[in-house]
Amino acid sequence: MKFLIIGANAAGMSAASRIKRRQPECEVTVLEQTFEVSYGACGLPYYIAGLNDDLDLVRIRSVSDFEENGIIMRMGYSAEQIDFSNKTVSGHDSEGNQFYAGYDRLLIASGASPRRLNVPGEQTAGVFTLKTPQDAQMIRDAILPKRGNVVIIGGGAIGMELAEACLLQKVKSLRVIEATNQLLPGFQEEFASAALDELTSHGAHIHLGERVTAISGTEHVTSVVTEKGEYEADVVIVSVGVIPNTAFAHGLIKLPNGAIATDGAMKTSETDVFAAGDCASVWHELLQKPVYFPLGTYANKQGRLAGDSMCDKPVNYQRALGSAMLHCMGLEFAKTGIMETEAKLAGIDAKSITVHAYSHPRYYPNACDIVMKLCYREPDRVLLGAQIMGERDAAIRIDLFALAIDRGMTTEELGFADFGYAPPFSGVWDAVAVAANAAK
């Protein structure tokens, strides 16, 4: 059996390793258009921030590690066309030579690329996106000498992490420009407002509802132009989302954004073709439809399960909730599931409540306020979603809510779960229980 995998990061290499463990005698070949494999992209902002000075720490495994396990690695190989009838993938290597690779089963794990602004001047020197370790190195090298004026375009989670990185590096000025009317799309307004206040309190300038129209500069960027003004810039980082790398996968059913539609077994609309990771959909547990969540957690899960599925083990992963967390200066944020607006759009009778509780008793040092907003089905109080923020010990608590939603628990069941208690960690009623029991 010949297994062919396009893409050598989380999903692709998880699948390749899984297949080799299950069927050691089979042939597993991986095509990767870059020369990087298996790195933790989520760690890149912290390298830029100077919290980690060794970029190699984000590189999890090497090409030779996989080759020692019998996986054939083809680096610098760009897949450009799939012939589903003849089961071949064609393209060019880094030297321009055309290649053809046959398969019995194919996994597309080609990831995603940073979305571009498509405005004049975007290719000017000093304008960056962040995806690879090389991108992180270039951004850090650009910031450190002058620590000058930095403009971040995009106020999502990655934009917030980059903003924190720049503030920790003590740049001269930092601006975050976001086209919508709030930071952190996907979070409720009170959480977005807290993120804005937090960044502003550390000297950042936040521009909401402002769309970039051009980037100025001849040999190097000098400013960013929007509909409302022009702002001096020595470094510009564009962080406005990603686009699935699926242009070569003609004929497969895709979501509107280009992500390949898959079922719970990571199967696509074509026989013997699977997809996983940032190029593919995941199945939302509550909404019961394919959605696009380009997160490392799903890439790793899907990759492992795709490997099983390609080896004919029954797989049905339909448990995505969009769980995510981030840190921005003095605040932690996290979310999982759906909130009231999304629930009602899906025809679910939902209600929400906001609760404040302490991370642990105030008689133990450094207790802090945790804000939690819960969404639940109004008739039976089955939990649907949660969002959390706080200075400390907040984000990790989202895992309890995610587990409760995954298991279909009611707020009462969660509120009376047998949580541990000791003053350094929690109150006798943990903050999660306090929030759950407040739902009426």
C-alpha cells in the first residue's frame, strides 16, 4: 500500500507517523514545499517577544527523525495538480524539476497561508506576515535594532499575541489597526473591550473600524494609510487571518473559504482522498456541520485520526467546539462552544449569564477576579458555550467547560461536580462551579 501525504507539519506528520506504526511495511511518502517540518507555530510570538531566545525550541522533530522511522521525506516538493482517476500528484521541486507521485491513499494536509491585504505597497520591505520560524526570525530582527514604530494590522488572537510581543520588546510606538469594531472577533463585547483597555493601558494605540488602504514607502515601509489617517511605521505585521492551501485540489467539495469539506473520518468527496489540518474542515459538535477552525489542536487530532482512517480503522471525529485561549499582557482569555447569538441563529433556544468569581480565596495571596460568561439551552440548562478572562488561573479553566459541553452536561451537573479544593488553587466552590450554579 502506498500512502502519499501533502504537507509536513502537524496534521501531515501525525498521520505519517500513525500509519507507520500501524502498518510498518507500507510505503509512506511526504511532499513538503518548504524545508521546515513539524514546528510549533503557536510558539513564534513568544520568540519575537524575547521570552524564548532559541528558535529551534519550536522545531519539534527533524526530517532525519522521520526518515529514521521509514518515512520518505520529499522536501521542496510543491504539489500543483491531483489526477484522481490515475491516483497521481504532480508538481515541481525546488530546482524546477517536474515530479509525479502515485498513491493508493492520499492525505491533503497542506495547511494555510497568511491572508494578504491586497493593497498598494504590501510587498514593501519591512512588511511581514507570521507563519514560519523564518518569518519570526525576520520580524524579530526587524524590531530589535531600532525598536521603532510598529503597526499590527488585524486584532484577532495572533494580532493580540504579536501586540504583547512588541510591548514586551519596548518598541517606540505600537498601533493595532482592526477593520471591524472590536478586537478579538468571536469573543463577546465585554471581553473585547477588556483587551482594548489592557493594551491601551500599556501604551498601545488601537484603531477600530479602520481599514488599511495602502502601505507607503519606496525602499522600505514608512507609513500605513487607512480610510481615516496615515501612521508612521518602521515595521508592519499583517495578521488578518489565513487562507487554506487548496488551490491545487480541483474537484473536491470545499467550504466557501476554500477549506476542503470532510466527514468525521477525514474523508473528502473523492474516494481514497483524505484531508486534515488547516486546509480542511472539522465537524462542529453543537452545530452539526463542517466548520473552519485553523487551530493546532485540531490539526494534531485530525492527523492522528486520519492516519487511523487511512488504515481502515473506524474513525468518527465530530467533537470540535472551537476551544481557544490566549494571553495578552496582564489578561488571559479563553472560549469554547457557542454563545447566545450563534445559538439562536442555529435555532437553539439559548440564554446567557455573566458571573464574577475569585481564582482562589482572598485570604490566600494574589487572588484575582475571573469573569465568566456562560451560554446554555434555556429549557434544560445544557451548557453550550463559555468565555473566560482574568489576570491569572483563568484560561485553563476553559477546559472544564469544554469537557462539560462535550459530555452534554447541564449547568447543575457541572456546578456540583467533585472539584478539588485547597486555598492556593481554588475556593471551596471553584469559580467554574460558581458560574455554573448561577445559571437559572
